[in-house]
Amino acid sequence: MRAISLGLAAVWATGLTSAAFAFDMEVIGRYETGVFDEGAAEITAFDRDGRQLFVANGHDDVIDILDIADPEQPEKTGTLDISEYGAAPNSVAISADGIVGIAVEAEDAQANGIAVFYTTDGNLVGAVEVGPLPDMITFTPDGQMALVANEGEPNDDFTIDPNGSVSIIAMEDLSARTVDFTEIFPGDLDPTVHLPGPPDSEIIANLEPEYIAVTSDGATALVSLQENNAIAIIDIPEARLAGVFGLGFQDRSQIPFDPSDEDGGINIQTWPVFGLFQPDAIALFEQEDSLFIVTANEGDARDYDGYSEEVRVADLTLDPEAFPNAAELQAPEALGRLKVTTAMGDYDGDGDHEEIVAFGGRSMSIYEVDVQAGFGQQVFDSGSDIEERTADLYPNWFNSEGTIEGFDTRSDDKGPEPEGVAIGEIDGVRYAFVGLERIGGIAVYDISSPRSATWVGHFHAGIPDGDPEAGTAGDIAPEGLTFIAGEDSPTGVPLLVVANEVSGTVAIWDVRP
């Protein structure tokens, strides 16, 4: 581990270096909003022609526009005010034609939201009504279609639970079609699709789209259903749901992790637990006539005043035959503090659980997808890799909120929480860049061989003994990642742009294999 002084923040760079190759990343520029823990920098989009970044700023309810012609000195040059269209911009994207798309949620989060479009120089193109809580927007590669993931989250009382859906918008006339889950029935889904909700809840409301990735031909969208531990496949030209497949479980009796924040330190070991992968961001690539998706397995629970699936193992009734040592397992220094779901594990319906099922894979996975069959299969998972390596690299702020003060506080929840992912190809090598929301920083994998991806390194721009509220802790909680290829970069060198939600900063990383 080595510290590089940049005059911006300490960067802890932990890449691989060998005679065969070297890989290094460093922060060369940073934009600071000065706003702490209010979502002032969440998602970014890059305008190649104008060398601008468009940044979703949920604190001010605007899109900030940054000039990065000199990425070492990003400069705010304007904003796009979306206040007349709703409450907050959840996502921003830029099409191949230079159109800025923004997903805006309504003041009433259970009401339909708006997708609003501008030119990159700030002229309004138009606005389209989409579904409730539009959480992510993207375009097909040719820019002819925009797609919006409408998560449709319930209100806190769980008296209103809108249907999740995906809006497909034709940019030629801004007409929208909606793809939902009306044709899905319980028997259509494999057992690893998670459907938490009250007994009378319907599948169409339980399925909640989170993130979209589009194939190079613009014909297919893959959509992460985070809470549901699943991926939906959508035929874009037909605006048709082609399939939903579950992502499986991690067997934590084979894959070690640290499940407790009251065990006195770092204790990564195996436990009788199954983990739901539950990815947030996904990214896809095509290789040798195969389609692959990379998933950042953050995890998420449906946890509301009117309904919650979340409980600690200490409060779970365990089946005495499956867990004869239940008292030992439910101790706080063992599994007792781990947050798990009540919506899975009681398979005979007698009120006690034959299995313990936790949220989030704490990992990065790769799936090969057969679009025609409507199915995907996992070909790689990093397992305990991220948790074990960050434990070795940062023993004083392992599973933290980004500082030493929070050491081990996230072990009982979802650990490092891989959230964002971007894919970039450099000198013929394909890399996955994975943002870790909690401890922070970027984990990098070489995914050129999808079935045997390899760890490259972890790169951190946080200051472990800093004060987050005073702005002296560096970058905290990476949310959105944008890779800029060398041929599009203002410097001619690949860049990785990272929006950090808690610190309210946008970091521009120089990437040099």
C-alpha cells in the first residue's frame, strides 16, 4: 500500500505491478460541491464533443455542467434546472446525438415521473411522462431510443405500491411505450427470484427495475431487479418482456465473510448462510458471439414502516433440526447481528427458518446471457475476494463508512457494498471498475477472460482519519462510474469519472495500464 500526495486527497493505490504489466490509477482532478451526505453528486454523463460532464445533483435538484477540457481543473459552467418537472434528478445520460436525458421523480414518489431531454448546450428538447420513481435513464447506442427504469417503490405505510416498469421512448417524436410485468406469474420464476412483500402483494408491484444496460445493436435491454435478485430481458423494438431470470445464491458455508459489527475486529470465516446477490448497477459486453453482464452485488431490502422483510438473525426463529446450535449462532459476535430476510428461508411455512438468507453478494459477478432463451448463467463471482483484500489493505477501516471511525460497522449489513460498475477496454484488455459504496474506492478486475476474471487492484481516494463533515476525508461513497476511452479523453489517456454521493465530490481518475 502506498500513499500518493496529489494536493487533492491521499490516494491509496494498491494495483499490481510486474514485469508483464503494470496498472495504476490516480486522481488528477476533483470537483467539490461542498455539500455533505445530501446526494449532491450521484450520476455523471460525458459529452465527448463538448468535453463536459453532466452531474445529477439531488441536493439542488439540478444537473450541474462541468467543463473538463482540462480534467485537472474541472470547472462548473452552468446547470439544467429540472424543478418544474419534479422533485429530483435521479439519473442522467447523453445519447450519441448529443441529447441529454434526465430521469426526474415526482414530488409524490409513487406518482409517475418525467424523462426530460435537452441539447448539450441547454436547449429544451421535450419531456415525456414515464412510470413511478424513474431511477435510471440510458440510450440505445444509435441514440434513437431512450430507456428508463421505473422502480415503483411503495410509500412508507406500504398502502401504495406502484408497478415497476421500463419506459421505451422513441426520440424521433418522444413517444413512449411501457414494458411491465403483467404477464409474469409465480410459476414462471425460478426460486432464486426474491419477491418480498405482504401476503396480498402482486408480482407486478414486487418487481422493481433498478438499472439498464443495452446491447450494441440496440435490440435488447438487460435490467437489474435489485430487490428481487434477478435480471429482466427486454426486446426493445417490440417493447416486450422476453424473460426474467434469478441470479442464484452465494453459499456462505463455502464463501467466507464477516457478519458481525460486535465481534471485536475482522473475522472473515464461513457460516451457514445463503446470500442474495441483488446487484445495483450492471454493465454488459459482447465477446466471441456471447453476451455477458457484469453485476455490482450491493444488496437491498424492502424495509418500510408498513412492511419490512429485514430482521437480525438474533430475532429470527431458527429450525431446531437445521440449526441445532442456534443459540451459539445467534450470539452477537457470531451471526446474531447480521441483517437477513424473513421472506425466504421458511420453506415449509411453519414459522421457523430452515435457511438463513442475507442481503447482497459483497462481490462482482459475470453472467452469460442467452437472449433467445430468456436466461442467464453465472460464469464468475469474486466471492469473498473484495472483503478479504480490503481487510488486508485497510485493516483499520475495514467494512467502514469510509473512515477509521466507522471500522467494522458495516459487517452486520452488506459489507463493502459494491454498487457502481463501468467497463473499459485499454490496449486490448477489458477491465471492470467496481465502486465500493461503504469503504470506498474502486476495485478493478481484468475480465478479458470472463470465466476466470482476475483481481488487478483497489484504488482509494479517501483519507481514513479525515472528518467527512468538514470535507477532509476525501471521496466517500462512490455511486456512479463513467469510463472515458483514450480516444475520447481530453488528455488522450483513459479516464474514470466517479461521482461520490456522501462526500459530494466528482473525482477524475487517470487510468494507465
